[in-house]
Amino acid sequence: ESLPEFTSGTVQGLHAAINDMSALCLSRKVIHLKGFALRIDFEDPDTKRAMQSVQTFFTDEKPDTVAFDGDSFAESSFTRLIPELAKAFPSLEFEAFVKEND
């Protein structure tokens, strides 16, 4: 099987598309949120201080988007932060990455 033939127009189109996507990515500030999926005690004083630090970090950094691994919401999971961040920062967008079979 032969490889498809690329014309200079096709290559220029691909190059333009890659530049457009790069510009979009560079113009957005994305924070990848990671954490434990279970057994976080949000009533613990140290956890409360850590939560305040997260809020301060988001206030200072002013991200456009939060990316996370797509774990389901749970009260004892880092995913508890998602609705709290959405409420505190209404313009924030969220992107969840989930495997097709999950």
C-alpha cells in the first residue's frame, strides 16, 4: 500500500492548523488537578488549611481551565473540589479525561 501524496497546499493547511492549535493552547492557562480518590477527611484541620491554599493558588494563578482524571464525584475524594472551584470561579472550565471503557 502506498502512502498518500501530500501537496504543498495540504502541508500548508496542516501547518496552519497546528499553529492555530498551538496559539489556542498557549493562550489558555490550564491547571491539572490531581489527588486521592478516597479517604480524604475534609473536616481535618490540616486538610482545611490545604483547601484554603488551593483556593488561594487558584485566585493568584487565574487559570482558564482545570483538567482532571475524570474520577466520579465522592465526598471523600479530591473530586469534591470540582463543584467548590466551579462555584468560587464561575468562568473556570473543566476537562475530564476518561478512558473509553470507564
